[in-house]
Amino acid sequence: MVKTLSVLSFLLLLPAAAAAQPAPVTVKARVPATIKPAWTKGIQAANRENYWNAVECGKQGGARPACVFYDADACRNEEFALSLYTPYKMVAYTVWSEVSKGRKAPTPSWAEAQRTRIILGVSPLKRDNPVAGLAVRRGGKVLKPAESMLSNGGGTFYYDFAAFAPTTAITIEFIGKARTVHCVIDRAVLARFR
């Protein structure tokens, strides 16, 4: 009788567990190929070429230059907002923040650019779905972050450059407590990440 109840209880709970979180929503990442200045080498450690390309990007000024803020729309979905911080973004944002205030373009710290790694900031767009984790997958393998922190419903995840190398497609899995979103980033789009 006990065994029968255990199996019966399990079978009754199975549909509830399956319904606990709906199937993940999948979105395809988009980064326009027309962003100026052009960039097709993906996220890299700071080097002379991407440093000066980022300086030119930041000099554009304006309310929201696409070369600085491309990541805001890259994995657009209804559950989570993504913000990337990279050596390129550090340099471009430093220049842009001064130029957009009508000031002279600064020369950002080369040493700081060299220390900067890939940082993914993930914020929930809905209160009922705080961030529970994040996974980056390539070829069926999970690429673990070097460091991760969950705080105030959001998360910060640190990755090495190899995880975002534009060699093959990756999928970023935004894992929420209630719902999950998969963002598929093909090789061509990944190459436009900065």
C-alpha cells in the first residue's frame, strides 16, 4: 500500500512539476551589420585595433550610438534585459560619456581596458521572474562563468574571451525562477559583438 501511494503520489505530482516552468522561449540575437564604425572580429581582449575603433565609436556622441549600446537590443525579449561590459565597451562608453556632454574626447585607460573581461549583466523585466542563473552553451557544452553573482533579482556573470569567440554559434540561457529564455547568437552576429 505504501509503495502504491508513493508511485501514485509521484504520478500525480509529475504534471505539476512539468507545469512549474513553461518551455523556454527562444529568440535570435540581432546586431545590425550597418553599425559604424564597422567591427567583425567579435569580443576580444584589449588590443590596439579594437581600442582605437572603440574611441572612434565613442566620438559619435548622440543619445544612444548603436556601436556603444548594441547589446541592449541584441537578445530582446519580454523577460530579461542584457547588458554587456567588455574592453571595447569600456573604452567606447568612456569616450561617449564625455563627448555627449560636449566635452573633448578623453583617452581611456589602456591598463583598465586590458584588465576588463566580459561581464554580462542580466536584469528581470518582470517582478515574478527574478534571475536564477545564466548559461552559455556552444556545441552542446556549457561554458561556465569565471564568476557569478545574483543580487536584487538580477545577476552578473564574468566570462573569459573564448566563450564569446565568433567561431560557432552560442546560446545564452537566461534562467529565471518562473521562465527561461534562450538567445541564439549565430557566428555572424557574434562577430559583430564588440
